[in-house]
Amino acid sequence: MRFPRFVRPAAVATAALVLAAPPASAADTSPDPDVLGFPAGLTCVGTTVSGAMRVHSSKFSAGRIQLMYNVGGNKFDKVLATRNFIVTKGNVDYPFSIDISTAPAGTVNFVAVGTAGEDVVDTAQSKGLRAADCTRPTERDTTAPTTEISLPATPPWGWYADSVPVTFTASDGGSGVDKTYYSVDGGPEQEWTGVFDHTLGGSHTISYWSVDVAGNEEAHKSRQLKVDTASPTIDGTRTPAANGSGWNNTDVKVSFTCADADSGVVTGGCTPGTPLTNEGADQSVRGTVTDNVGKTSSTTVADINIDKTPPTLTA
């Protein structure tokens, strides 16, 4: 983009505007780098003017943005601030923010002038911004933001298996949300930057809150999360115990004791006691336990030998 009527101010470096002539066969006469202007214009919050200059380039080069102002009339002949940057390849927006509190009294308008290229290959100028729009008092934000936590549906038994993804959604009707924080069990605060998996086993408390741009901090909220990461336990016993030779001469009952410290053993999830009534060697019973999140464990009570038949004496 070009602005043939633009008058270069005295305070701006006086490098000559050089446009390299393209080869006779070239169809594209656009400069490289090509300053495409300031698509969103200039905005102002308080005494800070912000914008972004868009540049198309096929190479690395130099770039510069100057914020100009005028005091009466239409001629922008004063430089308030300069920002230099490196032009990279592609279509890139180069954002900037400049404090205008040092602008003299009587300033009417601001305008941004952008250049690109080692020898100022191209230049562009933004639309003007009224100084009155920047010096207008801003509304005071005294209301804290609001944060909500998002979790998968809680299972009927109240426990998640292995991990649970945690998401926060914050909103603020004033200055806008700045950052969202959380902590686990009252530990160090951590800035939330996206969905994270809570993988700590057991019951833990997640505290969360947000702070807005004006500095208002939300009252901390909390949510208890229960995550079962451990398998249940099962122990087997036999009654009565075998004699010194490893044999029983009566029926043997095998019983199992099941436990789960987190979600608990599901109803009917522990193998019930099993009586062994048949005679024979090397008998065994396998027991299994299942907890409420579906984790299982098993054990086997083996080496059970039963002989209930008295010996016979043959003459």
C-alpha cells in the first residue's frame, strides 16, 4: 500500500524511498517487503495506543513503526515514539503498544507510520485516532471475574478411575480476565494454561480463581476430586490348617478377605468362601476382587490335600 500524499516529518530518518524495478518479465510489481497497512487501525485504552502493522515479505529485513501526532492543523510532523523490529518471511502482523502520556497539551490526533526494508522499500500510514478518545476517563472496574470448573460426569460411586481432565472457564464483564489460577490441597498456586489431567490418587481438593486486568481477584472456590489409581487387595485363607504332613482329614473351607481404600469393593465383587469336600491332593481355589472403578486383583489358595478315608490294616 502507498500513500503518495504522505509528507515525511523532519524527525523521521531521511532515507530515500527506493523501489527496485522488477524485471521486465515480472507480472507482480508489489514491493518486497510490502507494507499492507494497519488492518485494525489504532485503538486506545487509557493512555496506551495499540495496533498492528501487517507486512508481506519473502525475506528477513528491517521494519519500523512511528507514532506521529499533530498539534492543530492536519500535518503530522512530530514523532512521539518509534518501535523497530525484524521483518520475517510471510504475511505477518507486528503488534505494538505505545504510551502517549508524554504527548503535549493541544494534541489533536495520532497516526502510525510504518516502513519496511533495509532502504525503506515500502511505507504505509494508519487511519488517524483522536487524542480525545485516549484521554477520556476510563470506567473503573471493581467487579471480580467469575470462574467455573468443568469435569466429566461424576460416577455414581463418586470416584474417577486413574485420572480426570480439569478445565476452567472464566468470564469478566469489565476489564477482562487476565489469568486463572489453581492449587491442589492448599499447595503452591499454578497458572492454568489449558486442560490438565489430575492424576493424584485418593481424595484431593482443587481450589481455583481468576484475576482480571484491573487486578480484581475472585474469591477462591474449591472442588473435591476423588481418583482411584490403586488396585484392590485380596487375601485368601484355609480352615482348618493342614497337619505337619500337609494334609487335612476333614473338609477344608477357603475364605477371601477383600479391601479397597479408594472407591471400595463393588457389591458382590469379592469371591465368597468355598468349601472343599472332595478328597484329593493339590487342590486349589482362586479368588478375585473388583472395585467400583473396575480394577481387579486375584489370588490363589493352593496345595490343599484332603484325605478323609482311614487307613486299612491287612493281616
